[in-house]
Amino acid sequence: MSVMVEYGEAIGAPRLRPITRAHVDSCLYQGPSGLDFVGRLLEGKTTVAVPTTLNVGAVDLLHPALNRGDADGLRAGRRLMSSYQKLGCTPTWTCAPYQLPDRPAFGEQVAWAESNAIVFINSVVGARTARYGDLIDICAAVTGRVPEHGLHLSENRRGEVVFDVSTLNPKWFGEELLWPLLGLLVGQRTGKFIPVVVGVPGSPTEDDLKAFGAASASSGSVALFHVVGTTPEAPTIEAALQGGKPVAEITVTDAMLRQAQQKLGSGRDAELVAVSVGTPHFSRSEFERLIRIIDGRKRGTSIDFYVSTGRRILNDLEQDGMLEPLLNFGIEIVTDTCTYLKPIIRRREGLVMTNSAKWAYYAPGNLGYEVMLASLADCVESAIAGRPSSRGLPFDA
């Protein structure tokens, strides 16, 4: 509680307020200090005060053969994950807790960590959380309190920068890559403000919004966005802006999206060694789409194909008999961790294709891979062909 009080004073919050649940990222091993902190909590017989789910850890506990890296780091990662369970946290080990059946309701006050989880629950569900980083997140879970500030307050959820996509070539709106590319662009250009996207025809899916939010939170610091006509706090642009005027208005062009993709194309001439999708974790509907794309075919190449997902989704696939076509294709399903965070991929040099802008944004710096952002269909075709088979950009400017 003393940590939460001092944190609240540092950010200028007038008081603490109760929360109903938490999602903790501190369970991912980053160094000895994380173990020291949770060890102190365990010494005091601490338990969480609200239902608390856990983000990914440093190892895949279900598939230990996939874990690579030094033995000491793997042992420390397992120890940290075990320690958080002893605090009373639920071992969900997913970066997409909004895919769990009991997710927060509109307006519910929570304390969530992990950037894509934060932006999704704020924007798509309409629950309320600030950006909580490691150690503050578990303090919130233990006390059941957070400072009353930031996105917990209605007046701080007003949209500020408008991105108009109405002049884009209409073909973009049938393309999977639109949402991750738009997210990259919005994150880079938003700065500290809350973006509002206007001019979207139809209704984007939750998977579209997941890809958009994850990209915008990676390339920028977006914790809340509004898509007019789609997200719950933006039935109209006036509602999204809470009757105010935008700080800036940006018309998104085809050229802007092309430039965003080109920035994530560092490995176009490198040898393809793997495909990695599921950052954030693959949803049930994404697995269904992947099975349709595979269409009973088999990989005739040595290209590794990884799909990261949560335990709950994997259990559902097993229960519904959906694993066979995936395993027949040679897919390695990764749970509990993520392939851009820790060494899971077998070959350490070469090109990795992904349909995730978040993976493409972080993996080169984290693990040294060259990357190519492409659609899920192009990732599958490339794995079959043994070389990049991307159509690239969807159409001519």
C-alpha cells in the first residue's frame, strides 16, 4: 500500500480507488530484481485481493522442448511463474486475457498490464485501466486499489487526434494488413494523445482491432483509441471527442500505409527460416481461418511455423478436434510465452515472416531476426514454397 500511495502522489492523483480485478505482467522474468520483489511478498504471506490473471512468462510450461536459451535463465523464469501462482494469481499465461470467457464489462475499473491488453480492454470493451508496468501491477492486485487518475476518469478518455481513412483506396478494407499497418502509423503519429479513427466502412472484427491496438501500442504509447461507429465510446465522432475539437486531424493516404509496411521489411532478400504468428495470442477465429487457408495441404519444406496462443484457446481446439490439420501441416503451437520475447525459434539467423506488426516491430531488436510483414495467407504459402511468397502491397497506388 505504501508503494501505491507514493505512486499516486508522484503522478498527482488525489486519492486511491478500488478495482475489481487485475492482469499482471511482472511474472515475465527480466532479471533477479523480479524474483527479489515477489520473494518479499511471499515472505509476508501476501495474497492478491482481487481476481488476478497472469501474462506470459519466460518459458512454455506445456511444451518444455520448445524452450531455448541458458539453463539458469529458464530455471529463474519457471521459479518466477511459480511464485506468482503462490500469490493466488490464476495461471492463464496469456497476453490476450480479453479472450478469456470472463472478461471485464464496460465501465469496470481494473488494473491491467501488457500494452496490447491495456489498449484492447480500454478501447474495444470499454473497461478502464491506466498503463500499469511491472511491480506496480502486482501492488495493485494485492491492495485492490489504484490511483484515481488517467484513463480511469471519463474526462481523460476524450479523443484528441482524428485519423480520417475515408480517402483510402476501398480495396484496403478487404485486406488483413490494413489494421496492423494503420496501427503502426497511428502509434507513430499520435504521441501522448488519444487517437480517433473515422471513415471506416462496415464493422472491423475484434481480431482487426486487436491487431490495430497492438501495433499502435508498440510503435507509440497508445492505451485507448476510438473507431467511430465501432468502439463503445465512439458511436459518433462528437461522442468520441466529448463535444470538443481535435488537437490535430490527419488524412491517411495509401502512401502512408505503404511506407509503414516498408519500414518493417528489413529481410526481403534474406533466407526464409520460419513463420511466427500469434502476437498477440491467436484467437479461436484466427485458428479457424488458418485451418481454412491450409486446406488439408502439407508443408513440403523445412520452414518452421509457430503459432502462439493461450492455454484456454488451445484447450478449446483440443476439445473440438481442431488440432489435427494444424499438426499435420507441421505447426508448432506455443503457449505461456511468446516467440518475440524469448528464444523459441530454432534457427537464429535469417528471415521470419509474420502477420503481426507487433512481432515485426520488436523481434529484430529483441532477438536479431530480419522480418517481413505479410498476410496470414502469404505466410502459409511461403511456408509451403520455402521462400517468401508475399504479394507484398495489395494493389498499385
